[in-house]
Amino acid sequence: MNVVILGAGTVGTSIAALLCEYQHNVRLVDSSKEALARSGEDLDVQTINGSGCDAVTLFQADVLNADLCLAVTSNDETNLVGASLCSAMGAKRSIARIFDPRYLDYSTFDYRRHFKIDNLLSLEKLTGLELAKSIRANGLFKLETFARGGVEIHEVEVQDGSREVGVPLRDIKMPANVRIGLVTSRGRSYIPHADDAFAVGDRITLVGERDVLRSVVKMFQIKAPPRLDVIIAGGGKVGYYLAKTLEGERYRVTIMESNQERCEYLARSLPKATILLADATSQQEMREARVGFADIFVASTGRDEDNIICGVEARELGTARILSVVRRPDYVNVLEKLQIDTAVSPREVMARQILGMVSGGPLLASEETADGEVLIWELEVKANSPVTKLPLQELSLSKTLIAAIVRDDFVKVPTAEDVLKPGDSAVVLVNKSLASEALKLFIPSP
């Protein structure tokens, strides 16, 4: 596959190295000759010196024949314009890396569609979602980012006293625009079949339109579950996105941040979270924040060493569960020895995303649940693919769920009578063992 990368910084170079390892043809564009020289010494890539916003430079990089263009410079505006130009000049797929959360807020403006970019990639948001996936039983975060507010995700626990306990799914009367996306039972995730019934303690992820979803929650959850206390060390972008994902559910979120200006921003942006002006590397300040009484502690500062210190202190104070962000691969073993329960590497998160993008065919992105049992795909619906020929209820979709579609900027949960159309985008949940069969439904006929 031909890939053009705009930006030869740490992220761009890491992506180039990963793609070279998988034998892809990579061209690296940067305005710094020094950065290109450093990259060219170690990587088998073609380097082009120039601005990613310059059409002449992009022409020299042969974006006209590129299968994928990744704009990953350190500037949002450069990435948006560069990726947009790549798309306009003929690249089959273009992705822009984004830092500022405002560009990812689809409720105010859809920058992705305005600039005709296939996707906006935030490494910090992906890392925050990966942490949240380890906290929540189910991980349908691809849906949350894809649906842009039009579809809600709600995780509920089946409680004793629910009339739906033991009732087969086919006999549970739910609105047509609400789906049960995943079930987690005894530590295993699966996509429910019509004959499956739910037991007390099972965790169900509901996917549906906002107006009707809350009434369905009450069918399974008789009373509100106990809330868990989550303390996040570090109010940077990773901590922000993690808090944004968790706040308002069954979690009481507290962020410890040592920068006063950042605290003020977080207080404005996260009204449901508690923001503390505190240094998480100080044991005294951790005691004052009652870290030892928290159910979950997440170390997400900008330095691996601080995350290790925070995690060890939280463990000694008595926190039940510790998660940490680790950027250096050689630190992973250290965290295991220090009894950190979960370590999340932004580099590994990014690698999964990029490899999903270069897999070819209709697949735009791929994720999986925390236990690895279920895949969450974002797929492009192409002309002459089998999925466009019949209503969903007539397709062979065993253990596969089309959970949401975007059509003409409108997001919806499809019903059994819906037929997908070329140009749609779809989020599909599939058992990993059936992945190859499910993907055939989206591959155009010769």
C-alpha cells in the first residue's frame, strides 16, 4: 500500500517505522530537512522536503496515487488543511491528527466532513478511551466517537427483580431504534443471539437514540447501581478524555492537576467532575485527596516516571485498582513488578489504529473489546457489496450486529427492515471467530 505521512516528528516517524515493518511503501513529508535526515537514516522511506499544505510538495509526494495519507504534524490547522488537500488531489483515504478537543466536538461543527477528511485521529483521546475500556465492562467506544452524539451508549447491570431475567432476547419488547450491542457475563463478552437470555449480574451495553434509551435502561436496572470513585492523576488531554468518557455514568470522577490555569479549564469543560489543584507525586497531597479510599486510580501525567511513582503511592495508600499510562515499552515489565493492574501504551493504541487503516478493503478502523472476544469495526459501504442487496433481517448476520450507520450526515440505529446504501458508513460488532465471513458482506462483487 502507498502511504504518505505529513510530519516527520516522533509520531510520524513511529508510524513510518511500523508501516515499513509491514512492507508498505512510505513517503515522508516535512518542512524540516534535519527531521527528514534523521528519519531517512533509519527507515526505508522516500523523504520530501516541503510544507504539507503546499500542493506542489504533495504532488511531489505522489498523493494522487496514495492509498492513505496521514497528516500528523504538531499543528492541528496544518493537519486539517494538508489532509483536505490530499483528499482533493486524489488520495483514496486521508486522516488528520488533532490535539484541540474543539475540533472533535461534532455537536458544534463537523470539521471532518467540512474538510472532506475520512477521519480525525486524536492519540490522546484514543489513549483515554483505552483506559476507559479497562474500567468499563464493555468497550463500545468506537460507537461513541463515530456516532457524534446522535447515538448513545449505556451500560447497565441486570438486577434482581427485573422482569427480563431469564427471558429470551426475541421475547423482550424493546423499541426498534434500541439494540443490545454486547453482553458481558462471567468475564466474557459476546453479541447476543435471539435465543439468549440474561442472568442477574450480566452487564448489557445498550445502543440507541437518546430519547428512548433511558426507558429501556429501567427494564433491566431497577435501581441505580453504587457509584465508583475514580481519581485521575494528571489533567492533560488523556486525563480530560478519560474523565469526559466516564463522567455522568456510575462514576464519581476526580482529577488531580498541579497547574492552576489547566484546573480552571477542566472545571469549565467537565462540570460533573471534581477538579483538585494538587500534585499527584506528593504523598501528602494524595492523602488529602483521599486516594486510598478510591475504587480506581489512573496515573495519566505526561511523564512515565511520575506515573510509576503515583501508582506505587496509590497502591500503598490502599486504592483497590491501579491503571497507568506508559510511553516507554521497557517500562511495562517494571509496572507489572510494582503491581500496577493495567498499563496502557499510547504507541500500541496508535499501532492498532494505523494497522486497521492499512488493512485495505472497506475497513476504515478496527477495535476490540477488553477481553478480545468481539471486534468493533467502522466500515465503508461500497456499491455492489452484498450488504446493499437485501434488508438487514434477510442477511446472514449470525453473531454480528450493525449497530449504527451514518447517511447524509444523519446518524441512526438501523432497524431490521433497513437496507444499507453505497456511501453509508457503518459500525459493526462481530465475534472475532466470524470476522472473515462478516467482512465478505461488505466486499463488492466482481
